[in-house]
Amino acid sequence: MNHQVLSSFIWSVADLLRGDYKQSEYGRVILPFTVLRRLDCVLAATKPAVLAEQASREKMGVNPEPFLRRAAGNLGFYNTSPLDLPTLLGDQDHIGRNLYAYVDAFSPAARDIFERFDFHAQVERLAKANLLYLVTEKFAHIDLRPGVVDNAQMGLAFEELIRKFAEISNETAGEHFTPREVIRLMVNLLFIEDDDVLTPGNAVVRTLYDPTAGTGGMLSVAGEYLLEHNPQARLTLYGQELNDESYAICKADMLIKGQDVANIVAGNTLSDDGHGARKFDYMLSNPPFGVEWKKVEKAVRQEHEQKGFDGRFGPGLPRVSDGSMLFLLHLLAKMRPARDGGSRFGIVLNGSPLFTGGAGSGESEIRRYVLENDLLEAIVGLPPDMFYNTGISTYVWILSNRKPEDRRGYVQLIDASSFWQKMRKSLGSKRKEMSDGHIDTVTRLFGSFTEAELVTVLDAAGQPVGEPQLVTNTDEPPTTPAGGRLKRVPIARIFRNEDFGYTTVTVERPLRDEAGNVVLGLKGRQKGRPQPDSALRDTENVPLTEDISAYFRREVLPHAPDAWIDEEKSRVGYEIPFNRHFYVFEPPRSLHAIDEELKAVSANIMRMLGELAE
């Protein structure tokens, strides 16, 4: 069953709620009932065995829990009630009481899901509105068995429902989930260098963590990817999520997949790390960006000041208006030490972490820590309009403390902003998507660690001949027709870490009195030295790859012979001007060409006016 068809069918329940519920409240009913029906269907096949096992073990006077788990197919949850949603319909007068009993008969991990949804309160409200039976009946007739709706489709259906509810209540749906093609790209980049994990037959065990788990989409896609490539590999999933509804859905998804749901923690990752000192092999995250972290500022600053580099935020703190780089620091702190095998992670960020903040600022110090410790492998620029709640540019950062030998000391930038196709139907702000071919191309460029260009053959008139071709630095360029040329657009470039660094130097010029004489200091260290004129003070950013003295002699002294550098104020900074490295200058058309076009347009206008006058 297509997930959009499924979510539309579930959405039809809203017709029953209209009038008694506000539109913004529909999700409070539909989401928990959808989860309940999914669990209902998953357990249906093993229900008789579970009930028989419970009766047997109670007679023997032993704790039945481990036996019930096994009878339920080792899913990690079970239900000991003889009821399910269809049988609840047989007693219309007592459906509320029976529904409570049915939910309370779930094992503790599953019961917690409905507590997060505040399900009992919704059941009471539905009963008062005489809607409980009608809603239960609607869901009892939805077939959500895994054989009909697999886990991937179910996850997409949940995301589609959340998106719809977020839209009608003016919330940010993007806080809850990430487009699946973006996740697939990130997962590809995460695993591509690890042959031992992907090789079929290797019974390896790895851990994957998402500190902003949402509904669990990233965890699910990563698990499915690894299972597809190496069924013998085992990926243990960990996560933390702030939003109760998203947490409940994520936990339900993990339950059904047989994961240990104790690894999925509720709460704010920044102020209350739910996984303590645990380290992970792989990590993925799409944190909220452009969202201030004032609510957790006290806890974060306290950890930064008291623990320093022994905590998570040692390198520095970004400005309060955007906390996305705090999640980057959090993931860095969760990396397994290189001596123990190391880690790799991918994180989605907006453009500001690339360049916001001058030398010495929190953002610059974080970039400095990442680059000077050679942790950044690549940054991939995604197409705009890829996310459900924003059309701004976004970037995938891939970081690792176990870089392959050929990548050490280098960073690869990949501009995939042109790798998109238009969606048949927009979803919120999401109008574009990456195809499997686009994802494969980016993955191949990353995996081969190469530079590449999109090359278009232009004829003598400057018109394109055929489609653009992706050409790596080891490929032969296409042939050019007589009088034609090649238009080259860079797609992948490789830089040294230090190429992104610079030293901000403060250039001073002397203060002069009314007669034009240099004012000298009279006391202390400044005695006899020219005093700086703050009105003439300036700064220069000198690349780390360049000698500061040589730069100063070449760029400053010819224009200001009396200037000097105040070395005490020098600061090292880092920024990654991503777009600048992919900018291609398009020469303007010649004046002659513009003039000829204007003449042609004018002649055409005169012709049309003449026709009107006839």
C-alpha cells in the first residue's frame, strides 16, 4: 500500500472529528490510534501463543515476561489481553473501559508510548463526544499488518501525517523528520568507506546514534541499508528526542524492528544527555537550525565553563540565536576514540555554520577545532527547496576521526545544488527531490575522492551541444567543435585544511596632533611609541598559507607607509566560503550584441504598430 494512500485513508478519520476537535488537535487522536492499530496488527499472529504462555506460566508461579517476549516473536513487547481493536467493537457500551484495559495489558515499553501521547485523556474526550466507538471502528478496519504495509511505508505514513498536522497548526514539520532521499544520501556517505561492514558474511556489530531522532527515519533507513548490503551485520540503534509525539512514534518503530527501546531516550539532548559517556561508531543528525538555545543556555554555559574539553562544548559556543553547532559539538564528543576504531558522522546544517562569526568567535573556534584536528571529510551542498519547512540552502557535513590515508589533511567540497528533479506535487516548502541517480553521483564523487566539473560543449554561436557531462580530473574532456568552447562548472573540489584558515591582523596608524605630528605615549610600555588613531584602525584577513609580513609589505605599506600591525590583537579564524569556490564568472554580452538585439526588438515593435494602423 502506498504510504500517501495510507495516510490519506487515515486522514479521513478527521471527518469524524470535525466540529468536536479543532483542526490543530486532530493529531492527538489520529497518531496514537495509528500506532495502536500498527502494534495491534504486528502482534495479531502471535496473540494465541502469548495468551497460552501467560496462562501456563501463571499456573507455574514463575515470572512470565521472558517467555511472553519469546512467544511474541522476540519483538521486545507483547500484549496479554484477549482483546484487540476488532473485538473491542463487540461491546459498544463498554468500549472505553475495555480500551483502557487493552492498552494497560501492553508490556511497559509499549505502554510508555501511549502515556507520551496522553492517550487516556483523548479516549475520555472522544467518549464524551460520543465518537469513541466510531473512531475505534474506523481504525479497526485498517489493515496495517507488516505483510501489507512494511516498516518503510509505515514510517513514511507517520511522517506524512505529522507534516499535515504541522501545516494546519502552523508548526514546523521539519523539526520532526528529514526527507528520505537526504537520509539515503547521508547513509551512503556514512558507510561507503567501510568495506568490512558492507561485505556480505561479515558478522560485525556496530552502533548508530541520532541525537535528534524525530520519528526515527534516519535510524530506520540506516538499518535497512546495512541489512540490504550485509544481512549478517548488526546495527544497534540509539537516539534521543525532545518532542513527545515524535518520541512515541520512534519508540514504536524501534519496538516493531526488534531494537532495544531503552536505547531511545526522551528529553533535551543539549541540557540532558540521555546517553552519558557512551561513544558510537556512526551518527546521523538533522538538528533544528536557526532556532535559539536560550532555554538551555544556563546548562550549556555551565558545562562549557566547568568542564571545558572534558565536556561536550570545550571548543566554543555559538551565538544564542542558532544552536545547530551545539549538536555538531555534541556529536564530536560522542565519537569513539580513533584507537578504538574511531567514528564517522553526518549532520545537516544550514549555511551560517560555514562562515558566521569572525576570528575568535564561538563559531570560528568550533570550525578551527574541527579543521585543525583534521575531522572534516566533506561538505555536500544540497539543492534548495528540499525540506518541508524551509527553502534555504542546506549542507551535509561528513566528519570522521579515522580518515583514510589519502584524505588526511584535506576537505572535499561537493556542490550538488543542481542535482534535483521537480516533484510532481509539492509538500509544504519541499518542491525538489534528488533522484537515485543524483544520489549515486554524489556518492561516487565522495567515494573516489576526486575533483569534477560539469562540462557543456558550446558551438561557435555559444549554444549548448548535447547535455552537460560530468568530467573528473582523470577523465578526458569532450571534444570541441570548430569555433566552439567548453563551459566548465565545478562540482567537486579538494582543499587543504589550512586553506580555510586566516589570521585577522589589526592595522594601526599613528594619531597626529593638529600640526600633523605623531602623538607619542608618555607612560609605561607606550612611552615613546606612536599612539594609534582608532578612527584609522583597520583589519586585514591574511590566509594562513601566506606570510603575514610579506602580505603587509605588499598590500598595506604601499598605501599607508606609517602603518603597523598590533600583534597582540591578532586572531586566527576559520571559515568555509562554500559558494565562492563554485562561483563561475559569466562574461557579459558584448555591447554590439545588445545593440543588435535592441534594434531587432524595436523593428518588431514598429512592424506590429504598422499592422495595427492598417
